[in-house]
Amino acid sequence: MSRQPFLILAGSLSLLAAVLHLAVIVGGPDWYRFFGAGEGMARMAERGMIQPTLITIGIVAVLAIWAAYAYSGAGVIPRLPLLRTGLVVITGIYLARGLLVIPAFAMGREINAFGWWSSLIVLIYGLAYLIGTWRAWPRLA
């Protein structure tokens, strides 16, 4: 299978997001606040509770798996099970999260700067997965 640059980019973006989530754990409550995890998560982290760390590690694991699927689709690592399905689902989740800000805004919800920026970033991730999956589709069968 020939290497697919958009899927390599997509996997690298997911891996970057995973590493950033690990940095949030190390950075502590202020990082949870800055990166939009919410005041509840930040307060739990301040109290030394394990839940924010476990939740964030769960997110890291999901993002790492998503990176692996992109790299597999790109031909960088061996083929993973349900590759096509996985890439389509991952693409859909990223695009849905990226576009979620539009109906929220249309319904009159106030969207802060973090909401707009995070939606744009995740939309870019989704587009990388979409273009990469589309271009690799014939070879993913």
C-alpha cells in the first residue's frame, strides 16, 4: 500500500493531541482550565482526586488508537482490523465535533474563544482524516 500523506498528517495530529493531553495531566489544574476541561475537572485535580487523570488517560488512549488507524491506513504500520470502518467513524467524530459549534451558535448559545478555536482545530483534524481516507479508499479494501 502506498503511503498517504493526509493520513500520516491525521495520525500525527491525533498523536500530538494525545501528547498534549498527557501534558495537561502534568500541568495540573491550571492546564485543565486553560485547555477547556472545565472547572469541575480542575477542582478535582486541585483536590488530588484521581478522576481527572483517569479520564484524561482514557482520552489519550482513544487518540493514540485513532493515530494508529490513520498510520495503518497510510501504510506506515501494519493493517489494523476494520480499517475502513474505523477511519470512517473517526472521521465522522472529528467532523461532528468540529461542526458542533455551528448549531450551538445558531441556537443562541454563547461560544467563547476556546470553543471556536477548538472546533476549528478539530475540524482540521477531521478534514485530514476525510481527505486521507478518501484518497486511500481503493487500497483500504
